Amino acid sequence: MIQAIAFYLFAIMVIVSGALTITARNPVHAVLWLILAFFNAAGLMVLVGAEFIAMLLVIVYVGAVAVLFLFVVMMLNIDFAELRAGFARYAAIGLVLAIALAAEIMIAFGAWSAGGIELGRRAAPIDAAVPNIEAIGMLLYTRYLFVFEGAGLVLLVAMIGAIVLTHRERGGVRGQNISRQVARRPQDATRNTQPGVGQGVEL
């Protein structure tokens, strides 16, 4: 009974926060709703016994991706009113893409439920004595190693792109001359004085 209540609570919160993410007018609020959706999705993963995926949702998506979105949105100073002005121009293209994506999802669900030649092998055979995290690790670092590394490269490119977009050239700022700093001698930086009693130091 408690599991059912928790499931419906997390599921409703995921749906509501996901809807508010795409309907929020303020981009910062949209990112905050997205973080809430990730937290509730992690709760759903814990209920089904996928604690590793729940940990990934909290650590990777909430702790890194969502916070990165938040900082990028706050630092870029994008004029969202100008972006929304061209929404009507691309509404037809967006509607076609949405219909195509919905059709692909329905076809994928139909193919998955229909099974096929390897109907009994849709789920990977896992020994019940092997922990969930160990089983996922064995698959990631053996069969799906290149896919896992490719995902890491995609995240690296996204991080570099965010740094490039937020980097601005500022005028009137003195640059750092590292070679000059390294070549500076201690006697050039300090001066030993012996002031008399009651006398100050001349600068």
C-alpha cells in the first residue's frame, strides 16, 4: 500500500513538474522545475529497485547538468522575448517534428511489445546473486564501453561549448604576465628598513 502511494505521488509530481518545465515563461523557473522532475524520477527508480539509475539522476543530472543549465541561462543574458517572437514562423515545422516523434515512439512501443524472433532475450540474463550496480558496471565496461565513452565525449563537447558561450572579452583589465612574475626576484619585491622609534615607514 505504501509503495503504491509513493509511486502515484512520484509519478504525479514528475508529470506536473515536467509540464511546468515546458510551460514556464521564466527560463530559471523552468530549470528549477526540471530539477524537481529529476528528483521525483529518482524516487521512481528507487521504487523499482534501480538505485544506480536513481543515484545517477541525482548526482549527474541534478548536480551537474541541471545546475549547468541554470548557470548558463543566468550568465548568457538571452533575450527570450526576441526568441519567442519567431515562434509562429516555425510553428508548422515544430508541429511536424512533434507528430513524427510521437509516431516513432508508438512504433517503438509496438515493436517492443510484439517481440519477434528473440522475444525471450529482450531482458539481459542477470544472476540474482549479482548486485544491480555490479551488473550495470559489467555491461557498461565490456559490451557498451565505446558507447559509454562516446557519451562522455558528448558531455565534454557540451561543457566546452558552454565555456565558449559564456566567455567574454573585457576591456580595461590588466592581463597576467606569468613569465614576468616568475622572473621577479625577492629583493625586487621587498625592502628591508630599520625605522627609528616613533618613525613610520616611507612608502
